[in-house]
Amino acid sequence: MRRRVRWAAGLAAGAVVFAGMSGTTPAGAEPKGPLFERLATYPVHQNGGGDEETVAEISAVSQDGRTLVYTDAPGRRIGFLDLSAPDRPRGLGTLSLGDAEPTSVAVTGPYALVVVDTSESHTEPSGRIDVIRIKDRRTVRSIGLGGQPDSIAVSGRYAAVAIENERDEEAAPAGGEEGDLPQAPAGFLQILDLKGADPARWGLRKVAFTRADGSALPSFTAAGLDAPQDPEPEYVTINRRGEVAVTLQENNGIAIVDLRTGRIERVFSAGSVTVTGVDTEEDGEISLTGTIKDVPREPDAISWIDDRTLATANEGDWKGGSRGWTVFDDRGNVLWDAGNTFEHLAVRYGHHNDDRAGNKGSEPEGLTVATYKGRRYAFVGSERSNFVAVYDVNRPSRPRFVQFLPTNAGPEGLLAVPSRGMFIVSSENDDASAGLRAGVQVFRLGKPEVPGLVSASQDGAPIGWGALSGLSTVPGSRDGLYGVWDSAYKPTEIFTIDTGEKPATITEALTVTKDGAPAAYDAEGIAARPGGGFWLASEGAKGPGNLLVRLDASGAVQQEMALPEDIASRLGSQGLEGVTVADSGAAEQVWTALQRPLAGDPANVVRLGRYSPASGEWAWFGYPIEPSASAANWNGLSEITLADGRLLLVERDKASGTAAAHKKVYSVALPAGAPGEGLPVLAKRLERDLLPDLRGLGGWTQEKVEGLGVTGAGRVWIATDNDAVNDATGETVFFSPGTVKSAFRH
């Protein structure tokens, strides 16, 4: 099945073209206002925690913007970072909170206000505010909150704390099922009056969201909340008029309270929405054909855009989640809704998480609004697809998407620091065993270099892509490359990439077919044949499953070629990892690389295979791979391609982030003739160390450098496999270090 995509006249590559989303970027026009470049990623386990779970959830900065304070609930502590040099964050250590979990933090004057959950159970919730002097990290006062806190916001004379008293997902109320509402005790709002400079003078006022007997307030009932006697406050935001807006996530509502008087001004429902054109099946396919019908928005984060307009991130909880975000006026009228466009951003930028398709999709959770150089921006974070989308909201009823920011896994805290031109993302997903560590990422106004690859649209939706595992030249094209994804998605797709656009753009997708039906291979390499068609290197779960697959120009399988039995029988789970082609016709030679040494071969020698289609013969050569640092962090080959008469090979280790130590490109001369007796080992030459390139992008150093392609113009391109966002940040690094002559050392 051939799929062709062309940009409509008057639209620039990379522009967002979504039905129902107004204010897209016109041809040739840069988005108005500044954009953000990623400066640095600081893994917070370096600030204390080691291999134990160590996260950064919510963060705040000191008044001068130079000291970051973040919450680490698993570690029961808060951490401090020095941001004096934003491109080089420096750990300043942590402060233990005893046997209690911080849920949020805000700053007022010289103090950090840390809200802490001290609950012994869901039925006996409790918490406190710790007032911590940032300069010396001394707790100068602790204030009991009378319930389990979730979030805190500070503005001028007031701090507002949402006391959630969260539900027990394993408890069932009378007549209900597990996790249902209501579950007493009910949540409420606490207002902390910040009178004067001395925290000893600060006083707390409770705003009850239920009657004294626990029954529902009339305004909550009139708003049509599911369980008005159990409001479950979640997130708070304060405007310049001294009003706090509170999301009631599980109840799908929003309450607005006057901070001066403590009076509940109004309560309204966030409403429901039907969203079409989204992926709703966890089946390994990116299929934007599903519908979620009449789902409550169930907003999590909320932020005032101005004194009369609110924005919510509609993550959902137990009943809903609209996979987008919404702009309301302060009376609850919907001014704008993202519909499917937020979910489509995840697909367009290769961050689609199919494992969440049947649940809440990309889960927009975090949201904040701030002004930079006179323009108002909304930042919306995807918890499950690991990105932040930036929108111009100078006209709140017509948000305009301007930038996609790849983040670490689980972006939880979104912090705008306009005084220093910074935007900071803190992440909550941390798994040392998987090599995935939580961190703080610093962005700043500047010239963005990421992302490097997006997809064009087809029939009103973006081409789905991810898990790139190989690249190839497009014969006869100056700037074109082919790419392929591995078994993380199905069926197998071949992508045409126009590297002449900025960012590079996937313009077409070709479905591989076998006997007329879509086929699924674990395609770890692709090579375009000069005379038309392709070779795929398909890695098998075991040795005999490794195949060279020949396709015609339409993507139809013409031949499956197994490896020789004496090779396949000695292969484990790590087999074919790349393919490239030399010559054509009767002289055609197909070169492929195995990932790791075969059983019985010399230590640290990996095989390169040469297959001659005309004769059906194989020849094998040894390649000297660098010794592995350890059994766990092994080195292997992950790509092979041909340029200037030499085979280029990518060697990489198994590590990512700060543990990454070996990501390099080597070359060997293209052997001529038969290899002779034994396994001749080729002499290799180092062409480029890729670690400085990867680390220079300011993000998490990705493990799987799996794509290396050279365009017809001689430009080298590198791509990483994002593992389909599973146990990974989801970012695909796609960049060019230069031409073959300028990027490599020969």
C-alpha cells in the first residue's frame, strides 16, 4: 500500500495543520516571539539518591532565579540546584523531610513553602507546610494543614493550598465500586495569609468545600459534580485580582475563591467532549481513527491566562481525560478546546506512546502560563509522551502552537522563569535498572536545535513514526533518506525523509506487504537498491529468524533470505543490525552486520556478511569491536552503510545518560575478492566520536544510536531509536554533523 503526502500550497514543512485548531503558522513565517533552546539536563540522582528512586516532581526558584528547589516524594526530601550558570546546573544537596512526602513547593521572599503529606491512611489524612529559609535550608516554621495537601500557589499576600484528601483507589463507598466517590473526609482549601516578613505572624484560614456535617454545598451540587460532597481539590492558580481557581479533578469541576474574603465565588463543571481521530487501541499500530465519546475532561493543572481566562490540562483520572487542554472564561464557558491536536503533536514528532492508546493517551497533566518579552505563552506537558507543547496565547480564544519541546520521561513540573528567560521542566519517572533517570531540564530563549525530525500530514492527520532503526540513501536524490522502524510498531513502514527541510520532514510512508497483506518484520536496517526496491535486515528472536528481505519498489516482499545455518545456529537474540548495498545488477553485493560476536568466534570480533544475490553465496569478515565495559554495558554494532568506498559502522554501548561511554562511527575499507581461509579481521579507523554531539544537544544522552545515512549530496545524518517511548524519554535525536569529508577524520 503506497501512501503519498504532499504539503498543501502555502504551507511550510513542519507547520501544524489540524482541523479545528486555529492560528497555524503560515508559509515562510517564523512564529511570533521568542523560542526556547534546551541548555542542559541535570539527572537528580547526582544530587543524592544513587540507584534508589530519585525524582524531581514540582519545582520553584528563589526570587533571583538562581536557586531551584524541587520535591522528591520517593526520597522524602527536597533538593536544591544552583542555576547561576543555566547551561551547567550544579547540585547543592538535599534536605530530608523525615518520613513524609513533599507534594509541591512555592517560594515567597527568602522562603520555600513546601507542602508535605504526613497521612497515615486515606481515612486519616494529614499534612503540613514547612517554611524553609532557602539561604541556609533551615525550617523556621511548620504549619499543620488539617488534611492531605496536593498543590500550593503563592501570589503577593497569599498562599493557597489544595487539600485533596485523595480517594483510596482500592476502597468502595456504599453502593459503589472500588475507587468510586464519595470517600470521606472531604477536601477543602487552605489560605495562608503572608502578613509581614516574619513567618511567625502568618495565619491560616480554611475554606470548606462542604457543609459542617459533610454534606454538599449548594453551589457544588448546582454545578453538576459527580460527588459534590467529596470535591477532591487538585491544583491551584492565583490571578492578579486575588482569586484562586481550584481544579476538582475527579469531580470534573473548577471552583473560584476570593482569597481576601475566603468566599466561594462560583463553581462550574469542566464539561465533557467527544474527540475523533485519535488512537484508542494498544495494538502496536499508530491508527488515528478512533473516537472517545462524551468523556469528562477531568482537569489536573490549571493556570490563569489573564484575570478573566483560564487554561486547564485535561489529564483525566478515573472516568475521563480528553487528551487535550481547554481555555475557559471565568464563568465556565469554553472559549477553545484542543480536540485531537495535542495528541496529534505526539504523533507528528514521533512521541506516540501506543501503550497508553487504550487509556488516556498522551495525558496532558502539567500546564503553566507566562509572559516572555511581551508575549503570553501557555506550556502544556504530556506525562506519557514526554513533551511540552508551547502555544502563543496572546489571544486566549485562539491559541497558536509554536514549539515542541522533548523532555525527560514523565514531565511533572513546568516552571516559567521569565526574569531570566528560562523555562524549566522537572520529571518524575526514574528507573535506574532501565537506565532511565529523572532530571531537571533547563530551556532558555534562544535558537532551538531540536527536534530534528517531524512528519507531514496525510488526510488531515500526521504520519505516525518512531523507533527508527536504520537509514539509507535515496538513489538519485540530493537530500532524501529512507528510514524504517523496528518491531515496536507494526506493520513495517518505510519512510521517505526530506532532509532539505528544517526540521527534516517525513513526507511519505510505504507499507511493506507480503502476499498482498501488510507485513511485520523487526527491521533493524534498510538499504535502497540502485535499480529500485529495498533490502531489509530483519532481526529474529533467535538465530534462524534473522532474514535479509528483498522488496520491490512498491514495498512488496520478493524474497526472504535466511542466514547460513552455521551462522544462524550460533546467534542469540542479537542478530542482524544493519544492511547496505554496493553495485547493482549482476555485481550487486549486500553487506550486513551482526550486533555482537558469535559463539565460538574470537573475543571482541563481530562478523560482517557479504551476500551476492547473483550467486547466492555468502562471505564473512571479522570486525574488531571495542571491548565492553562490563557484561551489562556491552558494546555492539548497530548500523552499516557505504560511503566513498568504505563501510561506515556505528559502535555503541548499552548505556544512556551519564553512563553512556561509547557511541562512535568507524570505517573499514570495502574488501575485494574472497575472504580466504578462516575469518580475516579488517582494520578499522575511527571516524567520529558521537558522544560530544549527543551531549551538546542539552538533553538526555540516548542509548540507541541506530541510524546512519548519507544523502546524495554527501551529508551524514544520525538517528536514535526512541524505543516507542517505552522505558525511554521518547526523543528521536536526528542530526547532521556535516558532510562525509567534514564530519569524519579520513
